[in-house]
Amino acid sequence: MSVQLLVASHAAGKGTEADAVFSILKEANAAIAKLGKDKVVNASIGAIYDEEENFVTLSAVEDYFRRLPAAELMNYAPIAGLPEFHAAVLEQTFQGFQPDNTYAKAIATPGGTGAVRHVIYNYLEQGQKVLIPDWAWGPYRTIAAEHSRGIETYCLFDEEYRFNLASIKEKIEELLALQDHVVIIFNTPAHNPTGYSITLAEWRKLVELFKDCTADPKKKIIPLIDLAYLDYAGTSEETRGFMKLFSELPENILVTMAYSMSKSFLIYGLRSGALVGLSSSEAVIEEFYRVNVCSNRGVWSNGTRCAQRLLADVAKNPALKTKIDEERAFYSRLLFERANLFLQEAAEVGLQLMPYHSGFFITVPAANPRALAAKLMQEQIYAVPLKKGVRFALCAVPTHKISGMPTKIRQALGKDNIPQV
Ligand SMILES: Cc1ncc(COP(=O)(O)O)c(C=O)c1O
């Protein structure tokens, strides 16, 4: 129930629902305090913890910050971000897969979150809807609501858990009949919460669809690709190869990407990332840059200078880059090992999972996710109930606690809680 005391009417209902992740984390921490760490599986939080359940940093990144002069650590950055940072973001994002004959620019934002905010605000009219997948990171909804934009959802998977192009087509066409702009969010590779990555063949079909839907120059499609887990999903070619498909798109398609340093450098709290725009039109990219830099000034001013300096230095210091890449690769392999153990046992006990390729999370579909999460809590397994399943953050669970988990989940699910498809 929301009570409006002093706030304006549009703010009255805000914050009445507890944050799904942080409320489960609180319960997990209470259980750890009572029973001890060994008795509790905390699969709630989307940050990497090592095999001893300590928070992980990349030591080369930590050393870098500890040696940075105070002015680089604490001073303002330019509103748009350091120019060297822009170049480094484009290099990191594309890693050689920028499509031919395109213009690209980057603008510093506080994490990928800031980039998502700018696209939803600057590329939709007030009251228009942003198209997001039914399986999605919760804050997309919060950000849309915060800016008086609505939400429409497409089904990411069909009944057989295959990528659902038909649903995307239907929803884009429906929205284009009502509004001239469509902003559609994809979180790939290593989607949160399922771990799915859109394949190259699926991207080819998506690009064709975007082109078909923008034959009328009045209609505009702005795909927003949320790259939060980009560096934990395979080689540069596997993770960025699809970007090459965005060449020679019509001018009324603007590809936008939310680049994040949070996971790639394990600096979640330093709040650094960028919004990247890609277009066949120089004018569209100039407008993109002007408008979004102005939004920086109007919302949070500037980003975190030391994080920008890190990325700029990584781009010009091969030894630093190699060290960071090697450390990240170690944790990426650890995630794959944990996931493989989970997948193997899930197959053995007949536990249905959402299609997983890589990343921080594995999700179990359930008819009543809250009931499943509550039952698992009795077993001291803490995971986040979503609308249509329960998300297990394997990034936070040491390997020795993974064996046995799928069996317990299968038992807790029972017969009644398996979704009917
Ligand atoms: C799917 C997804 N997108 C974006 C983000 C934003 O991350 P940040 O703003 O820290 O870059 C996250 C973080 O958890 C995420 O899971």
C-alpha cells in the first residue's frame, strides 16, 4: 500500500516493493550469522566470490588504483568522459568487430545502468513503451517508470525454450503501430538471468527484421544491447562477432550498447561504463553524442575518473592489459566449471533449466517461483525468485557447494511446481 504524504503524485507508489535480490541477500546473511558460512548456500548476489567465499577483485586492477596519484583518483572527469576513455571503450566493445562504413561514439556513464537510462529517456517520448524480454534484469522496469516510460515485453523463448523471433516481430509491429520509436533491449551475451547468448544466425534474422520494420523512414528502431557480461562468454569472436552484422543499416536504425566496467574489471561500486552508439549516419551519431552528453550534465554530472583512467591505460599498456585479461580469464573459467557441474547434475536428476551458455547465473523455471525459493530457504539455499523462475547466482557459490544443489532443487520443485508449457 502506498501513502502519499509530501511527494508529488508520480512518486507516490515508488519503493513499495522490496528489492528482490537485496532482500534475499539479507536473509542469507542472517542465516550465515546464525548457522555459519559452511551451512548456507548464498546464490543471491551477482558478484564473483572465490572458492573460500571471499569477494573477488582483479589484483592488477587493485594495484593500479592503489598506485594512482590522488588527482587521477579523485578529480572530476570531463562531463562526456576522458577522450582517451572514449577510444578505449570503442576498442574494448568492438575488439576488431566494428562493422564497415559505420560511425561510432562513446559517452561515459555510471555503469551500464546509466547507459540504459539515457536510451530509454532520449529515444522514447514520455508515455511510450520500451520493449524488454519477459526474462529480464529488474531495473529496466524501474528505470522506465522513473522516467514516465512504459514497458512492453516480448517472450525471449518459445515453449521449447528456443529463441523466440516470432514474439519479437509481433511486439515490434504492435508497438510501431502505436509509436514511431521502438527501443528494444537485448541482454546478450550471457543474459541475466538465464545465461543465454543470442547466436549469430539469430542476430542475422533480427537485423533483417529491423530493416523490414523501418522501411517507412518515419519509423525508428533503437536496439539497446546490454553488454554487462560481455567478457565472461567466450572469445572476442564469439562475444562480438554479431556486431559486424550492423553494417549498412538504414539511418532510422541506431544501434546502442550499454558497456559496463562493473563485471569486466570487477569494480561494481566504482560506477563506470559507457553508452556506445553505432550508425551508418554521421549526423545521427553527432546528435547521439550531443544529446547524451547533455543528459550526463543534467542527471549525474560526470563519471568516475579513476575508472576511466584505468580503461584508457589498459588500452595503451599491453603488459597491464595482459595481466588483467589473464586474471579475468581465470575467473571466467571458474564460472564455466561451476556451471558445468550444475548442468551435469541437473541433467542427471531431470531438472529443467532455462537455456544456459555462459555467465553469472543459471535459472530454473517454476510455476510458483516464490514457493520454490521459500522451500529452498528451508534447505539453507538462498536464491532469487523471479516472475517465472528462480535465479541461482553461481558466481557467488564455491564449487564444493554446487554438487547436490540441483538434486535439492529438483526435490523442492516437486511435480506441482513444474511450469506447464
Ligand atoms: C543485465 C544487467 N544489465 C546491466 C547491469 C548494470 O550494471 P552496472 O550499472 O553496474 O554496469 C547489470 C548489473 O547487475 C545487469 O545484470
